[in-house]
Amino acid sequence: MYHKVKIYGKVFKALRLKTKVLILVVFSCLLIILPFSKNFNNQLLDATTNDAKESETPRDTLIGGLLTANFDEGSCLSRYQKTSLYRKPSPYKPSEYLISKLRSYEMLHRRCGPDTKAYKDATESLSRDENYASKENGECRYIVWVAGYGLGNRILTLASVFLYALLTERIILVDNRKDVSDLLCEPFPGTSWLLPLDFNLMQYPYVYGYNKEYPRCYGTMVNNHSINSSSIPAHLYLHILHDSRESDKMFFCQKDQDLINKVPWLIVQANVYFVPSLWFNPTFQTELVKLFPQKESVFHHLARYLFHPTNQVWDTVTTYYNDHLSKADERLGIQIRVFGDPAGYFKHVMDQIVACTQREKLLPELDTQEESKVNISKTPKLKAVLVTSLYPEYSENLTKMYWKQPSSTGEIVEVYQPSGERVQQTDTKIHDQKALAEMYLLSSTDNIVTSARSTFGYVSYSLGGLKPWLLYQPTNFTTPDPPCLRSTSMEPCFLTPPSHGCEADWRTNSGMILPFVRHCEDIMYGGLKLHDDF
């Protein structure tokens, strides 16, 4: 009877048309609703109840006072929305002393930051290159962070340099020649941390000369005995990279700080998380203990205070999270970095990931019985696995594994990978934005497995306050046994630390000076990491 209902708009008056449309809509809705099972209604009721329970718990948008309310929320949505990404509030609470110190720093930055008279005067004095042995600096001294290396390295070093600025009452200014402002919002109210592009020491030829041979490189001046209490330059370059010499690495020692404190401008280029070594300075240590009573929470607190993804990045984070992770009963993050040449997909790495996650009960084993004995009367538990890697084959193989065969526990395992670009494209805006979004997505998981020595992984698990399972680095293309271990600390590792301590601890192995600064689990006989359990 289709010809009886096939009608054209000319035939009907407006009222009859509306009636027909209404009937059609109601009928369509009934057809959609009726086939759904009672089980769906129960799940819908459960979801509604859970949402109601979550809404009853107010979100701590200021993170226990770590953040200030003096920002327009719309200009940077992530600043006050980040806590909604995590199902549970962080067990690590910022100390009152840290909160007070941050508020004091913000006021200092407003007095000395770009576009202030103090900044203008300081840059003019810098151009005169005077001897500061007997000059007073005033309250405005500066430390400039120079962008370099991958995004994980940048985030770790930004936090390190900021902590050093906090301890020494310097103003941190951030090199913005790369993509910092495309990734992160301003962290300090009423001012900017971005170094003006016309800053003299970022112009040619300076910007290409920051290395160990630079005449004002602190380590070089120490080796040449060209810096002392009667000869203090207007600026110094601190070389804190993987190839630093001992004379570069020991800048934090008290005798070195006595000289460096008199220098009004410091330029820092770093690619390592040097926070653990700051604890070797007794003056710094006194402050650090008050700032961070929970020693393994240093990066966790600094990152939540400093780093707020821009709205474009945050939209990527929240959209992906809501589409793929929010409905899962449990979320597992797996971050895979393959070092060496060639890099790519390797079976021994895949075997290592499966061995680690199944041995540690992070993923269920496959059901090997012909007839599954899993109780199907209950709604199966959904586990979402978020994989981040340059290579999509790792997530594809995990997907196939759980698609072809049910799990021994009856859990449904869904695997997601936001991107797989095969080649790291540092300094490419879109690539770096994706990388930052994936760090935050990983930080939102309940458990996390990361590759040894990966700064990407360090940032992700420490942001989320997670103690990771660390995948040992394979040798000779062989799966390590055991494949991984659980870290006892959520702090990042200082990959290339000094081999010894300062002054009295000069002959002492740096991993044995303080009971809470120990060698990293993912580097054999090397690296330094902060711990609470000692």
C-alpha cells in the first residue's frame, strides 16, 4: 500500500503535514526502542546512577590550592577541567609551603616579567656586559629555557628549570621560537612566561652557539679557571645535556651556586630531568623537604601547576577520551618506544608486552578451552587498552589476539591507538600537539606500562600519579626475562646524572649519597630517581 502514503507537499495543508510527520517520528522511535533488551535498560540505569554519584563529588578544580582562580576559564579550558579526566583525586596533596611559594613567585614574575620596567632595565644592562662581582642585581634575576629535543625532554626540563628558578628566586622565561604557545597555556596570572622574540641572546650568532665551546659556558669557564668571585659575567650558559661534563653537571653545588647567584642572566639548554641532583645541595634540600614532603611527588605537582594544554589540544584529549575510554570499567595504558636502528615493529617486543601485561595480571590470558567456562550471566567487564607508539602494528596485534579468542576471565578487551606516524616529527606543530594529547590520555589510565628510558613515558605516568610497570630494554633482539618490573616511584629518571656528589660527597657514588635518591630501575648502574620508600 506504499502508493497510498507516497505524497507530495502540494496536496497537503500544513496541519495535515505536521500530523503525518509527528506520526512518522513516533513510529520510528518505537521501532528503534522495542528491540533493545532488558539488559540494556539495566546498563542505562547503572550508568545514570554512576553519573549521579560522580556528580555528587565536587571536582577540586584548583587542585588543593596548587592553582589560582585568577584566570578566565574559557581562555584555557584544561586549567580547571584537568581533574575531570581522572576518576579518582590524586592521593598526593600539595604542601601549604609549596602553595605559598607559588603565590609569591607569581607576584615576583608580575613585577619582573616581560613588558615591565624591571625587564627592560635588565635587558639593557645585559647589553653592556659588565662585571657583576661588586654590583647589586636587585630582585629581578632571570633564567632562560632554550627549547630543544623531543617533547618529553622539553616538558621534563621545563619543570626542572622552573624548580631551580623557584629555589633561587629567578624569573623563568621560555624560548618561544618553537611551538610552546601552540601546546601550552600561560601558567602565571597577569603576566607571560614567553621570552620576547627580540631578546638579544636569542639572536644570531648566539642562538647557534650554545654548546660546550661557548665562551660563557659555565663548565668551560670552570675548567679554564676564568670565573671567580672577582670576575662575574652578565650572563652564563648552563649546558645540562646528555653529553655534559662533570664540570657542567655540578652547577648545583653550593660553591658553584655562590658564583652563579651573582649572575643576573642564565641561559639553560637541557634534555634531562635534573631535579634529583638538586637535593645534593644542603641549602636546596632544606627548601625541597618543605616544598615536597612526599619526595616522589615533585614532577607530579610541578606538571599539574605549570602545564595546561591549549584549547585545541584539550579538545583532542577530551573527544578521544569520551569516545573510547570513558565507558570502560578499567583502562590500561601501554607506551612503546623502540630505541636503536632500525626501529619499528619487532616480534620480540610484542612478545615482551604480552608477557609483561599477562604475568602482571594487567591483561587477561586467552581462553584455551574449547568450551568456555566463563560465567556469562553477568555483564562482562570492559577493559580499554590505550596504546601509544609510532608503529600501529603493536595495537593491531593486540586487537587480533583478543578478537579471535575470548579472554579466560570473560573480560572484553578493546584496544585503541590514537596515532601511528612511524617517524618522530619533533617541532612539527600537529605532531607535537598529538604527542601532548597522548601523554594526557595515558595519564588518565588506571595502570600503565612504559618503555625503559622513555621521557614520553616518564611524563605520562608522573602526570597521572601512577607507578608504572617498566619494560626492560631488549638486547640482541631477544625478549627480556623478566619482561618488566613495577617501579616503586612515580618520579622521572635523571638519565645522565653526575657520578658523585658535592664537596664532602665528592668521592661518593651519586646513587648512595641520600637514601631517597637512588639509581633508576630501568637503567643498569645509572640514572637517579627520587623515592619515598627508604
